[in-house]
Amino acid sequence: MLLALPVAVSTALALATLAIDQGLTAKAETAARSFGTDVISIRPGTRVVAGKSGSVNTLTDEDVQMLRSRLRGANAVEGTRIEDSVPVSFGGKSGVYRIFAVRPPWADIRKFGAERGQFLSDEDLDTSARVCIIGQTVARELIGSQESLEAEILINQVPFQVKGVLVSKGASPAEGDRDARIVMPITTFYDRLYKRVHLDQIVIQASDSSHDTLARLDEQIQTILREQHHIAAGQQDDFTVRLPQQIAEASRGLSRSVLLLLLGLAGVGALVAALVIGLVTQQSVKSRQGEIGIRRAMGALPSDILQQIAAEGFTVSILGGVVGLALGVGAAWGLAQWQQLTFGFNALVLSGPLALVIVAALAGMLPARSAVRLDPAVALRSR
């Protein structure tokens, strides 16, 4: 049983790693589709002051206008102001939520319109109307079973009328709970809440989601904003461009390098298991030379000896594989529940552990072949 332990551990690690990778990949693809496979995000850059990293206020409405006029291959460009942890209350309930200040086209770019009620209108924008659209987490936590539409909530002590409820987007590592947000006109944000001129995000909808189109837009954005911000050659950008693939990778929550490291450890475990099985089988062959000699003298064929010795190694490997499979399934299921991932298996997930079991099983073949080559007379004398 101890011989099967390295096989079980390596098999369990490989299976759990591959299964979680499948779940993380599905999660990343869902997050990319949710954000928009044709949407590019631009954020302010960062700088280090007194040993602490923080964002720099570099994005402006002028940047949006310049991108709209010069970008080729973009359907829409919109700026967003974002404020985190804003106090919001309704009746006797209160909480802190994220505020997104936008213009009406933002809903089409982000596929984040109103599920009930209406989204923002141009009139809301022109009049700096005190209206908002709340996420479903906000509606559930603050308003509960009451009718959300036309309810009056206080945002940073300023009364706002709820005009609609946003479609559900769920949570992602990159953006947190996307239903715990409130959307309002960008003019209202400035005129009635926060006198802030800089933008926190610019979103760009590409004409299509092909790799070539996104790459061309990325190159144009870099050129336009570096000129707009007067960044000299060799100087670092004061903005960050994130393509859909990068957003998807951020949403994985665990980098592929970590997963490859875990798979590497599983491979090392399989090699250790193969080495242990090979050495133990070789020692077993030496201690049983007399037995092998008697069998050969009684008419046993070399293939019979080979099958006997190899079967012992295969038995240990298969036993370890079965135990590892059970452990790996349990570990993968637990991690999937913890991280809210899709739990499932396919041929790729099962092929890794199967390959490790085969490698460990083949490790007993070399000692088995040496047993076949033993001269019966020599084997009997060793007895």
C-alpha cells in the first residue's frame, strides 16, 4: 500500500489541477463574454509615492473626444467616472456600493442595460437628473420585496429616484460583485455629488472581436494617448489598456504559471513513484531468484515470469491510480464549490492522471525483463 502512495498523490494532484484549470477557463470565458469580447478598457496608470502604489488621474473627456475622432475600427467610445464605497440608504437599511457615472451608450457597449424599468436617457444627461439604475444586489439588500421602480434612495445623503434595475452580471475577480453597483448620469455625478473632472475608465467597442481588429485598436490607442498626454519616447505610459483576453486572464483568479507549476509537481511525483516501484521491484527480483529458478526449471516460460513481475507493478500503479482518482475528484469538487467554478471532466482532464499511472506501471518492466534473463541454474544456486 505504501508503494501506491506516491502514485495516488501525483494522480490526485494532476487530476485536481486539470479539473480546476477547466473550471477557471470556463469562468474566464464567461467573464470575457460578460464584459464584452469586443470591448477594450482603458484605466489610469499607476505611480509609486512614498513606497505606495496608486493610480494617477490622467484620463479626461478630451481623451474620449480624441479617440472618437481618430480611432479606426471602433464603433463607440465612452468615458466613465467611478466612486467606490459610496453610502446608500433606503428606509431603515443602508450599505456601501459602487457608483458608475455614464452616458446612455455605455449600456450597449457593456451589455449592461435595464432588466426592469428604463436606462438613462439623453434628457437625464442634459438636466443632470437625480435618477439612477440599481444593481440586483442593491435592490435585494436595500429595497427587498418592495417595488424598486420609482423608489427614492439616498446616495451620499442626496435623494435619487430609482429608474430601473440592471441585468444580473454576477461576480468576477476583476470587478467583484457587478450587481452591487448603481449607475447614474455622468453629469449628475459631477453636478450633485463629486466635483471631479478626471475619468476612471474609458471603454471602447471594436467593430468586431477578431484578434487583428483588437490588436490594431490597441496600437492606435497607445499612439493617440501618448501624443495626447505628451509622453516622450522611452517614458512609461500613464494609462493601462486592457484587451478582452487580458480581462479574461485576470478573471481566472489563478495564473496558468501556477497551474503549470502544480502539473510539474505532479509529474515529479509520478517520476518518484516510478523510481520507487522500479527499485522495490528490482530488490524483489533479487530476493526471489531461487523462486524464479524453480519456476523456470519446472517449465515456466520467460513470458510467464515477465507477466508475474510486471503484474505486481501494474497492480500497485492501478491501486494508486484509483485512490488518486478518488482523492482528486474530492479535492477538485471542494475547490470548485469554494471558488464557484464549473465542475466537470473531459478527455483532457482524465488523460493526465492516466499517463502518470502508465508511467508508474512501466517502471516495473525493467526489473521484470532482468528477471526473464536470469539463467535457471544460476538462480537455483542462489537459493
